[in-house]
Amino acid sequence: MRIALVLAASLCAGAAFAQDAPKGSAERGKKLFAELNCYSCHGTHAQGGGRNSEPPIPAGYPWQGFLNQLRKPRLDMPAYEEKLVSTQEVADMFAYFSSIKAAPAEKNIPQLRNF
Amino acid sequence: MTKARKSTQDDESGLDRRKFLKGAAAAGAMTAAAMTAATKVAQAAEAKPAKPEGEANMRGDSFIARPGSDFMLDVIKTLNIDYIASNPASSFRSLHESIVNYGGNKKPEFLTCMHEESSVAIAHGYAKAAGKPMGVLCHSSVGLQHAAMAVYNAWADRVPVMMFAGNGMDANKRRPGVEWTHCVQDPAGLVRDFIKWDDQPASLQHFAESTVRAYKMAMSPPQEPVLITLDIDLQEEAIHGEKLSIPKLSLSAPPQADERALREAARMLVAAQNPVIVADRCVRSQEGVEALVKLAETLQAPVICTGNRMNFPSTHYLNLSESRPGLVRNADVILMLEVQDPWGMLHGMGDPWKDVRRAAKPDVKVIQISLADFMMKSNYQDFQRFQPADLAISGDSQTSLVPLTDAIKRELSSARASEFAGKADGLRKRHRDMKERMKTAAALGWEASPVSTARLCAELWNTIRNENYCLAVSDRIAWPKRLWPTTKYTNMMGGSGAAGVGYSAPGAVGVALANRDKGILTVTLQPDGDLCYAPGVLWTAAHHKIPLLIVMYNNRGYVQEVMHLQRMAGLHRRDPKTAKVGTMIYDPEVDFGKLAQSFGVYGEGPISDPNAVGPALARALKVVKSGAPALVDVVCQLR
């Protein structure tokens, strides 16, 4: 829910979409994601989970909103300035997030059927 | 003197210790078997006088006919205390010996602990599951210092613990050296800010009266730890020249809220359009759970459980705990039942700018039923920010639930009752939707390695779902509360109280000990950082054959602190990559499976493959069902 709110705010701030993102490397983005310790909140595979029960960027998440959230985050996320994380590096992480497969539907997971 | 010398001769001629004790019993001391009957008599009838014993000890004596610690144990036995957790120490060596020989090491049984913090945390968890306190023995100085944080946890969690601290008051009798460093003028001063009561008895009769008083006070809501100091000389010197008696224990009835105040609360709740019930440390038993269900159903009011107690079944459609923000935002009347942080329920605060966000309507009416006014002290700030209430009622929440429900029924017209009944379908749908949201969220990262916390909790549930289960520590990882069907008070035992790290492992052992004889399977999700505080508790679990399924939630770090460091680095415009320094537990990584094995506990792991978790848990469950602890180390996502 928190992420969804962030997303909504970011959408207002910037109207650019995924196709507007600079070309990035998903491989470099994954490495950077680990180095920056983003996984402490967003999961090792950027899947969300734990306290934040939604992934950092759902499908169709806009590039500009993603960039805004890193530079001037809302809520508890730390800020990542250009001098610390370049726009190209942000684009790499965006490419990584965009490459992550969607979670399986819960109805297809036997262990979740008992709840 | 003469008697002691005779005993020496007997001993040398082959009389064993037991026979010696029997001889002492013949002279008036009570055997363990006799004590069982005495316990019943003392609890059921008038105070039972103890016969004066022997003579004062003098230099040159070889034996003590009947030490004061025997009488101390007689007193403790009348309180029906089953266990005393302790790391052995010389300042209570006499009582220790009385427990194991004079008392036969039964009721209480001595639990060998490897840290005083573990002793108290075991007692903390035990008390929540058993519904009565355990004893703890420690040095008044170094032992109590070790124990202090766990005492604070128990205080914040409102749990009774009977603490006993050995101390030597008479400086003329202290042995030189260590005994001086282990003696304190005012031992309880160390913990007085977070215990309910303490005393330092100067005589055995004083001990009897203060110990029974302490137990009575600890058990009266708000329940809290208490501390009795055990003077070394009182323990070790022979009982002499005293007419001793043990006062009858008579627990106080819990304080019920004022009837007129409850009527006013009932009027407010019946008139409300969107009443919400918030239950924190509200109930202490299944009876309380059922009473809260009746209250909520009468009002058709949704319930938010904070997780510190299992107040309300997660399977009930009125349990909307995971929809808290919306419920609080739309509520016009909120009934808070023993809520530790009422202000925090109505507000949020940004970090680090401390900007306050109102989470509820400005005109929401707040009713508080709480005993907070009766336990508040000045120094430690666990009482939280002041929140004015429209109707503040002092009283024990559990005891007040039935009369409040009755008052609501009296206020409820048939038309209003019909309106309430009309809400049920909508609330049922909301509950179903909430559960579906949780399952959808649990699917995220399902195949991830390390294992997602949701997957771990789902795998654990599937392993134990046919058991009468108890999750020993249930406040730190949200997924069991979100997913698991809980119907019984004993299903979830809350958390540490003060978030003092190190509670989870010993607290779970204490819960498992209480559940051992009830046929309840105890499981726990054990954070790695917490277990690293005092892992010796694994040995205690193995040694005392305490069945407990320990599932490591091993994220290899103090991850909350990683997040704090990241935020600070961002605010300071510095490198966020350094957040692992001082926060992560790797290089080398701890092998908790081997750690468990080294303490004599079945251990498996580390497991990073999510598909390997279920089979490993099934193997460990077999061990636990055979009556022993088992540990499965699962390497998990960080949150």
C-alpha cells in the first residue's frame, strides 16, 4: 500500500513512461541493487515481501516516477543523489526491475491454498 | 553442637545424605513428599506454623541441622511454582541445595541456564503460556545486571516473574574477595524502575510474608515482575528460636471497570456509526478471547489486534487487523483495550523530521479501558505519549469485557440491533478481501532464494497445520498473523515487550516448557541476531528435553539497523553502500545447524532453496514430537 501511494505521487510528479527511460543494463542494475543494500527493504530479487509487501515497481511503472522516488523519496526510503547514484545507474536498476518476472498467482501455489 | 557432632558420626558410619535429611525431618523438618501435602494445606487453609528448629550455628559446627533455605523452599512450594530458572551462583548455594535435595528437585525443578538474561526470558515466555509465574534465581549484583534487560522486557510486556537474588547484607560475615564484589546494599535499585515490588527480608518470617505478598502482587493485573532478595546468612544459618509460619496465598480478584463508566461507554458505542475495537494486551486466556468475540459481535465492530496477545481469532470476520489504517481513519468511536500506545494508534510520525500525521478523524471519540495508571513509573518511558481520552476507565480489560457487553445489550434497541446485524455481510466480504490481499502478497518472491519470509511462514504452517500449535514469539514477523488461522489464545504468544533483542530464543523455550505437558506443539521463528545473544539456551532446551521447533529466520544481519544506516547516509549525503558495516552478520556466516548440534539439539541447514524448506521442517517436526528440540536454519530474505 505504501509503495502504491508512492507510485501515485510519482505519477503526478512525472508523466514519462517506461519507454522514456535511458537504456540500462539489467545485469549491472542487479549488482548495484545489492551494493546499495536496496534488498534490505525490497528483497534480494526486488520482489518486495516482508515489511513492504509489494514490489518496488509494478508492471508499467514510469521511469520518471522511479527516478523521482530515488532522488526525493517519500516516506522512509533514503535519498540517492546524482553524485552517489548516477542517472545511468538508476537506469540500470530500472532495467533490472523491469526484467523481473511477475509473481505466480497465489491460486497456483499449493502451500497458500490452506489459508 | 551435640546434634551436629552426632550427625558427623552417622555420616562417617555410612549414613547417606538422604538418611541424614530424613533424620532432620524426624526432628521437625519437612520432606519433599510431606511438603506436597503441606502446600495444599497452606493454600487451602489457615497459615501453618513451622516448628522452631535446632540451634544457632557456631564456629566448630560440622553440620547445619536445618538451614533457613529449607524453610524458604517450603514457602516457595506453597506458591505452586513448578520451575526455577537459574545460572548457579554462590550467593544462593544454600537454597540451590535445598531445592535439589530437600525438595527433591520437583515443584520447583531447577532449570539450568547459561545466562541470567535467559533465565528471566524463559520465565517471561513461560508465564504467558502457563498463566502463572516461574521463579528465577540470580546473584544480586552480577546476575541481576545480566538479567536486567530481560526484566525490563517482562515489565513492558506485563508479565509476572518471581525473581530471587542472593545477597550478603552483613559485611561482618562476607568472605573476602568475590563475595564482596557480589554483594549490594540495595540490589533491587538496579531494576526498581521496572519491577512492581521488591523487598530484602531480614528474617525468615519476613521472607515468608514478603514472598507470598510478592507473588500476590505479581499476579494482580497489571501483572509485573517482583524481586525478593535472599540474604546469604538467612539461607545458610540453621533455623533457630523462631516460630515460623507461612501466610496463606489468596490472589486478588482483578479490578473490573466501574459499572457507571461502562454504561457510558456502552451508550457511546451503540450510538456510533463506525465503532472500532483495538485490543492490545487485553486478554490473558481463552475465556478473554471468547468474551471479546461476544463484545465485537454484539456491536458488529471490527477488531484490530496489535499482536502483543492473541486477543481475537484471525478466522473471525470481524478481525480486520491488516486493514488498520482505513478502520482508524473512518472510525467515529474507538474502544482501546489495554492499548500501550493510544497516541500512536491515532497518529503517525515521520522520520527523521518528526512531522505528525493524524491517522484518525479530529473528532473521533476515544474510550480507554486500561490499568496503565497503576503501573506507570517515571524513569523508563515505555508508557508512551499522552493521549487524552473522551472516556478513560481504569480497570482490567479482560474482566471488564462481559459487563461491558451486558451494558451494550441493555442499551441496544431492537432497531439498532438490526442495523448492526446488517453490517455483517459487508464486514465478512472485507475480511475475505483482506485475506486474499495477504495471499497475493505472500506469493511475491515465492521462488526466491534466499527464501522469502512469506514462503517460510507458509511452509511452516503447512508442516504444523494438523497440530494444536503455539507460535512462541509472534510479534516480529508479520506473515503468521496475516496468514495463519488462529482461534485459541495459546496459538500466539506475542513478543518481548520492550523490543530488547535476545528475548526470542529463551522466551520460546519458556513457552515450550509450559506447553510441554499440555499437548501443545510449540514452534518459533528465530531471528539469527537474537540467537547470537545467548545461544546457550539451546543447551537448556536439550538438557531439560523441552520440545520446540526452532525455525531460523536467518537474514544474516541486524537488518533494521541496515535500513537506519541507509537513511542516515542519505540524509547526510554520503555513501549508502557502507550500511552493511556493523550491521550484517557475515564473513564468516554463522552455521546455526552446527551451533544447535554442538548444544545437543537436532540441527539442519543452512537452507537457501525454498523447495527444501518443507521437507526439512517435516524431519525436524518428527524430532520435536519425540520430545526434543530441533532447529532448521533457513536463510531468508532480509525482511
